[in-house]
Amino acid sequence: MPDNGDLNPYGIAFVPKGVPAWSTLKPGDIVVSNFNAKSNLQGTGTTIVKLVANGKPVTFFQGKNFGFTTALAVLRSGFVLVGNVPSNDGVTVSSAGSLLVINPQGGLVAELKDAKLLNGPWDLTVLDLGPLVKVFVAEVLSGTVSRLDLSIGPNGVKVLSSSTVIASGYQHRSDPVAFLLGPTGLAFDANRDVLYVASTADNAIFAIDRASRTTHDGGVGRLIYQDNKHLHGPLALALAPNGHLVVSNGDAINADPQQPSEIVEFTADGRFIAQLQIDPAPDGAFGIAFGRDGNGQLQFAAVDDNTNAATVWTLPDDDRN
């Protein structure tokens, strides 16, 4: 928890290898975005916290009137992208939100707003090509997924005309407990050019083909995993080094009191592999991420927003497992 008392961690992301040496973010550091303020009202959090191995967590960025979501990524350039869906009262959304671009020193560079492309940025993932970044964003207020093609350079950030909505039709609605339900977790397989989408309200995982190149809206895409035994409102989504997908269950849909706050691993063709509980109470699992520490060791990280904590597991560096 940061010094201002923000609660309810949502997004978590590793700082990748290759960030500038002058950046305050170093390879292997982890950043966490907070959705709630000290008041515990949803959509009022204003901070991103930096976690350092064997060090005290520090506030990397603090703004105002945000409500930072799971939409969080650190680019090789050191810039941080984070989405927000703000609320004044913790019950109703006060605006469509935006996507912030924060420099490696923790300074705000740009706030991107677009009525068509950014309508409740709930989660994101990126294809980081250096000066060109393709940002896939799940829009919880419209049930869509957008691709923002960004040019990031010395002259600032520019949204390219090739940016477009690439998927739509996911169930979305407000919820008295979960605040909002809609498309959430996104994971991109660059080798296959496939974007995977965890749709919370649909309780299912979909795949969007040619995601980095498509110029049209492909609907919800291909259904690849629908498993009422193991899926309980899927939220964050991550692609594991072995090609499997890993998703966190938020328990707002198809809840099972015997399986609360679980993280589920499954194959890209929809075969269940394993599950892991991170909290004995429901609604604790949210942001998840794979990355590497400062020594290059493979790690997996997950937040528990019941306890306002993050756990990092060091993994065997063997993609067969």
C-alpha cells in the first residue's frame, strides 16, 4: 500500500529488459496499479506502486481523479501505460476514462482519450516494437476491444490512424459488487498473431486472429475455453512461456464457494491443466503477470485485492512445464 492509503490493487506488470539506464524503473521491478482510494470507494485510486526485490515499495506515480484498472504495461522504452475508469462515489462511472502515458521518471506525458477507441479501458496488453507499440485495450463500458497503434518518440506520443476496434459483442454491465463486468484480461501471442480475451460476464475465453494486422471488427472471435467447473468470472489473463494461458477468477460470475480466488491454467485449445488458490475468501484474485527478475530468472506475479498484497513466485526456467 502506498503512503496515501490507496487500496484494491488491480494491475500488475514486470519491468522488461532493455529499459533506459536512467529510468527509475529497472529490469525485474514490478509495478502495481490501485483502483480504490483510502476511502475504499471503487474507481478512486490514484497511484502506481513500484516493488523492488529486497526493498521497500515506493510510489512511482500519483495523480488525481483516476481509478487505475488492470490496464497496465511497462514498455522497453521505460514508458508506462495505464488505464483508468474513474468514479466520484464508488458506485457510478464518472467518465469513459483514459489511457495515461507516463515517462520512465514517473512524469505524466500524455492522457489519451477517444470516444470510439477508449470507453472504459479495463485491461490491456501490448506488442512492443520499440518506437511503434500496438496496444490492445479491453473496453468494459462498451464490450469491445480496441487496438491503439502508438508512435512513441522524442516528439511525444501519437495515435496513428490505423488504430481501430477489432472485437465487439462481449456482455458488459454494471455490478453492485464488482463495479463493472465486461471484457477484461488480454493476452497476445506474437508468434501466431492471436489475441486472447477473457470475457468476465460471458464466463469464457475467446481468440481474435490477425489481431495486430486486422482492419475490421471481428465480433467476439473464436470461443476457445468455456468451463463452468473452473471458470468463475475470468478477469486478468496472461500467456505463459510454455504457450498455456493463465487466468484469474474474480468470482462475480458462476461463483463456487469451494473454489474462491483461484488462478486457472489451460491450453490454447481449451484443455484444463491446473488451478491455484491465492486467497481463502472470494474476490481476491485479479492482476497476474509473467516476467523476469533482474537476473533473468522467470517469475509469476499475482495481486490479492482482499489483502492489498502481491505475491511473486520464482519458476523453473523450463518451458516444457
